[in-house]
Amino acid sequence: RVPPYSLLLYMNSLRIRCQLYLYNIMQSAPWYTELLLDGAMVAVVVVVCIVLKLVIWRKLKP
């Protein structure tokens, strides 16, 4: 048997979560989204640097 106050606790937690999203206290995206974007930017910079290194290396090669 479910205690009657458990439904009230669930409704209260749901209301609090909705308010957190409403007032932008919590982000809707996962916490690791910024890390993924930073990692993608680092990967792009590394690829560009490798391509530039190969181009310069081939031009300097006799």
C-alpha cells in the first residue's frame, strides 16, 4: 500500500523541477554538452594544425 503523502511529495518535486526549468535555474541540455562542444573545437583545431603541418612539410621536402 502506498502512503498518501508519497503522491504529495512526488507532485511537489515535479512542481519544483518545472519551476527550475521555467526560471532557467537548470539547463535543459545535459551537463556534459559544454564539454562535448569544447572537445569538438579542440578536434577541429588539431585537424587544421595537422593539415597545415603536412602541407608545409611537403613544400619543404626536396
